[in-house]
Amino acid sequence: MVSGRNSKTVIVSATDIIFATVMACGRTVFRATYAGMSSVEDILAALRRGARSVMAGPVTVSLRNGTQGWTVRRTLMRRNEPEGMQLSLSF
């Protein structure tokens, strides 16, 4: 579940199709479509693996649930980790 700034809670179901975009310095640096994810934590873990080459610093992560119709966008801090992408701000 994700709690937004306006106190809405979004839920991810394994049957949902999630479109994820990571932006840094105003340009898209990673984009993926996920299915079979049952939580936002699963999606963030997949983003960490997929966006390893993204530079350290602030990134904007946008998640759009094509099945349920919601979109969540957050600015997160990407730390320079050799193992993958560390997002330090929780949804």
C-alpha cells in the first residue's frame, strides 16, 4: 500500500499492470512495465534492479496502474550504491 500526500491509499494487486518511469535531471532514464507484482515494495525492488546505472541524486518515480487507474509520483533520493538503486524515501 502507498499513502499519498492527500491520504489516499493505493493497493497493488498481482493482476495489475504497472507502468513505471524514473526521471533524473528532467529526462526519462528508465521505463518499465510490470505485471504480477503484489506490492509497491516489489515494484521498487524491480526498479532498483533495473535502474542500476542511474546517477546518484534526486529522481522522480512515477507509477501508473493501468488496471485500477491511479497514478503516484514521488521525488526520491537515489544513493550511489554499487549493488543497485537505493530509494531513501518511502511511499
